[in-house]
Amino acid sequence: AGVSVTLASPQVNRIRWLAPDGSGLLIGTAGSEWLLRPATTTKAFAPGNVDAKPNSNHGSKDIAPVVAGSTTLFIDRSGRNVMEPIYDSSVDRFVSTDLTLISNTITKGGIEEVAFTQNPDHIVWMARADGALVGLTYNREQQIAGFHEHVLGGTSTVGGAAADVESVCAIPSPDGTRDDLYMIVKRYINGATVRHVEYMDRSWDIDEGAVEDQYFVDGGATYDGTSTSTIGGLYFLRGETLQCLVDGAAHPDVVVSSTGFVTLDRAGTVVQLGYGYNADGAMLPSDFASQTGSASGKTKKISKLSLWVYRSATFDAGPDEDNLDPIVMRESDDDTDTATSLKTEIFDISWPDGYSLEAPVMVRQSKPMAMAIMALIPEITVSD
């Protein structure tokens, strides 16, 4: 038989979502969160055996929650805060924690839609109101929660604004080995505003993937066939300037013709084509114990930086984006007729920057190739 329940609340709030949980049924309304469960746990949930209690008063935006592992995450009514309701047996209710406290500016403007890809990386993806793609790597069992922002290559307007991510959803990959993030992306191409269905490709294996199969471009395509210097079928990118990887080696940018063709400087059998982007990483200001206390607030100088990379191609490093130098992977005995192999080693770099309060470090991969930083180890001199 059906069960009809009236939530005993002093306010009338629209129900935004329902989510099953091991402790009962979580209910998110515009003004508060409730837990619905049997009043007597030894008996079945049925009319006459119902208990509905308020748990918190954050309220929810009209966005479906996501179940990340064993936890339901929802967006509060402000549209900016990602809430984590965790059952607390000492008070017999769910206590909601705001995960965005660790990065309270990354959801500026509000969240429009949420999706969760469990395999392989446990990421909650969010389409932000300004078109940016925001990720939250989340694994409660491992106590991991970290935000990251992704600016897609290409533009959405004639003025060159970044491409807009308008909608997101998670779909299992065709072979069932991972979850793919699908997006509706607004772009400005060939004099018109268009919307593409795009997905985030995670098929390249950083441990064993072939160098020619690296795919680090946005909104693009792959050619895999007989050797050729002319590739067609790119009508959906007419007039666009694309980055290019030919048989695992970087190639100068190419422009798509009005008929959807590109001409390469050299022939290849596996070619990746798409919008380029910068993959940036930076260290937080260094703080450690010096002879006179904390190094925070003192002038510092990095004399040497050790970079431990894993299966990485040439990338740039420096104190900031205006002062980056290439970390070259090609060695003197490498065959110049083939792509450089991906390197796993520690590079010791003499640092070009002088004294500063922050001693900044930045790395950037601007080519359509792999970069995996395992550790940044600076040698720092502090002026006490």
C-alpha cells in the first residue's frame, strides 16, 4: 500500500529531491532536509509506522543530488555550496558539512547541474553558471575532497570568451570499464553559435598507453589509418585553428578549410586534432620552520627545484606564467625521426627567480601531450 506523509514543518517548502540512504529516505526541500524512515525499525515501513524528522535547514537548489560512493551530495539553496550529509548516531540525525569551505570561490556564480563519474577517479562534475566546468575529486572513505576548474579550449562568442559548458551527465562507457562525462558545450564556429555533444575521453592509459594515442585536446577528433597528410571530416570545425599531434609528436597548429579538411606538414597514421588548452599547476606559498620561526612573511629564494615526473612529455616551468622555460625531454641520442618517448625521472632545475615573499612555482603543459607531476621539491633559502 502507498504511504502518504505530511512533513510537520512551520514553513511550506517545495520538495526538490529524494535520495535513498541506508538510514532511510533523505528528502531535500527548498528550505530544509528531512529523514523519512520507519518509526519502529523492527517492523516494515508502512502506514502507521512512519517517522519524518528535520535534519538541517540549508535548503536545496532545484538540482538533482548525486550519490558519490555511500554519500549523497546536494547543492544548497544558494547554488554555491556542495553539502555532504553524514549520519551522526550521537544525535540521531544527518549533519551536513559544506565541502566548498576549502575553496569557497570556485563555485562563484552558482552551479547549474551536477554529475558523478565513479570510475576511475571519483569526480563530482558541475556546470557553473558562467559556463566553466568544475570538478570535485571526492572519496569519503579515503578522506579525499579537492576542487579543480577546467577551462575548455575554443570560444563561445565572437569576442573570444571561453567555450560554455551548459549541461553535464555521466554515462557508462561502451565497454563498461569507466564512467564518461558527457557535456553540452556552446561554441562559436564559422560565424555561428553552435552546441556540441562532447564527452571527456579517459581511454588513454597513463601507465601503458602508446605515445601516439595521447589525446589531450578539446572538441576534436582522431584519425587512425593509412599514412596521409590530408585529413577530412572536420566540417564541424570549419575555419578553426587546431592543435595537432602526429604519431605522438607535436605538430604546428593547423586551420580547418571551408570543406572540413586540414593539410599536415608531414604525413602520419595516427593524428589527434582539436582545440588546445593550458594545463596549469602551481604551488601554494611555501611555509616551513626557519631559524627564527615560520618562514611565512619572510623573503625567500628558490635556488633549485627538483621535478619528479611520470611518463611526461616536454612542458614548461617557472615562477609565473610570464617567466616559463621549457623542460626538454628529448636527449641528444634520441632518434629525430620519431616521437620523443615519455620520461619518468627527476629533473633538477636551476631556478631563475629572485627573492620574494611567496617563492612561487608554476608548471604548464600547453601542448597536446601528457604531463604527470609526482612531486615538486624546492631548495629554498630564507632571509631572516
